[in-house]
Amino acid sequence: MTDDSNVTSTLLMQVHDEKENLFNIGDRIKSLRIHQKRTLQEIADSSDLSKSMISKIENNHTVPSIATLVKIAKSLGTNISNLLEQDGWARTVLTTQAEALHNLTLTEKGYSVFPYAASFHEKKMQPFLFSAKKGEVVPHRLSHEGEEYVFVIEGEMKMSVGEIEYILKKGDSLYFSSLQKHGIMPVSDEVIYLDVFV
């Protein structure tokens, strides 16, 4: 194993305290919902999620999957990038590899995610770093509006899009319409990949 992969594995094994959760996405969702004078039940109904799940997310008791965030964003009349944005209006955002790996946050679906460029507002795309470990990812397929570009940085995974299953290895990429049902499953012990939502 190279020094880089040792650093990667060490950083990925760190456990992140919910209070230090990079997202704090629940605060932004709740604020937007209240500003729109909508109830938890209205958001739950329009996003096809339970009222309990919306409450857990708003109170930062759970980190939702990206698919769940897409549904909530649509329900609130915004996009996922706007939900993930932080204060500030940076026009250029540098993220080091160590910073991205250190701030990966475990989701309810068993994979970890880091949203790049959270301080860059009104993005045309939303890039994410994902880490998925074999045996930890909850099998699921989803569809949502937009397009995605996936690039495998390390490891190997199965990616199903529509009725076709692809094996993606380090350096491989896939571009597809997110309206097609899609999902991933690690083949190697761990897979690290970039997923860009447009």
C-alpha cells in the first residue's frame, strides 16, 4: 500500500461527531420551510418522505442521503446546491484532498459524502466526494431530475443505470440522466468516487 492510500484509509476511518457535521443541513431546511410558512407534513407529503424523517433531518439527528436531499430541495422549490451552501460568496473555492476526506459525513444509506464548494453560491453543478465500503451500503436505487457525472478515484464499484449494470474501476467514468433509476454497490472493500450533479 502506498503512503497516499494509507493516509486515505486513515482519514476515512475517522468518526465524525454529529455536532461537527459539515452539513448542518437541517438548520437550512427548517429555516426555508418556516420562511415559506409550510408545515413538516406539507414537506413530507410533497417529498414522499415521512414527517418523522423530515423532523430528524431538520433537528440534525440524521444525515440524509443525497437522493433525500434532492427530494426535499425540489419540495422547497430550490436545488441541492442551494441547500448545501454556506455563508459567504466565494467565487473560487480550493479544497485539499485531506480536507475533503476529513470532512466526509456518513449518511443514512451507509455511504459517506462531502459536498465541494459549499461557499460558492448559485452553482450550476454540485460536485460531491463519496466513499462507500463493501457491506455497509444499503442497497437502493433512485431517480431524480438532472444529470450526473461519476468518476472513480479509487477502488471498484457496480453502478446500475436503468436496466444496465456497469463495472467501474479506478479512472472510469459514467455520464447519465438522473431520471433513470440508478444506484451503486462497492465491489472492492472501499470505493472513492466523484459524483457531479447538474
